[in-house]
Amino acid sequence: MIQNFAEAFNWYRKAAEQGNAAAQNNLGWLYENGEGVDKNITEAVKWYRKAAEQGYAGAQNNLGVMYENGEGVDKNITEAVKWYR
């Protein structure tokens, strides 16, 4: 199967902008990994946070990882644990 991350990005962005938490998390992943869009850790964190604040568990984990590793945010283990919980 051929993956078209650029097309996925367009669809996820439309849904994410309408508040869909799963799409926001997936959009964050695309930004984090530079799939279908230029890699942009700041944008990844932004979209993970939007989904995490809605209670989306996958995004809460992803945001925790960003804090744990200091990617796109200052490294902060306390904040990482908050999102992991």
C-alpha cells in the first residue's frame, strides 16, 4: 500500500481545525515526524496539547514524551508525569 502523507495531512488538518482530538493528535505526529509536511516540533507540541487538553489519551502520552525529552518544550519531568497520568 502506498502511503500519501501529504493527502493525510490535508484531511487531518481540516478535522483538527474543527476540534477533532484524534485528528489533532495525528496532525501532531505528522509534524513531529516530517511526514507529508516539513518537520516542525513546535507545531507538533501545539497539536498534541490541543488534543491532550480534550482528554485524548494518545496525545497526553505524546505530550508527556515531548516534556520528558525536552522536544519543542523545556525538559520538565514533573510536567511529563502530569501528562502521563
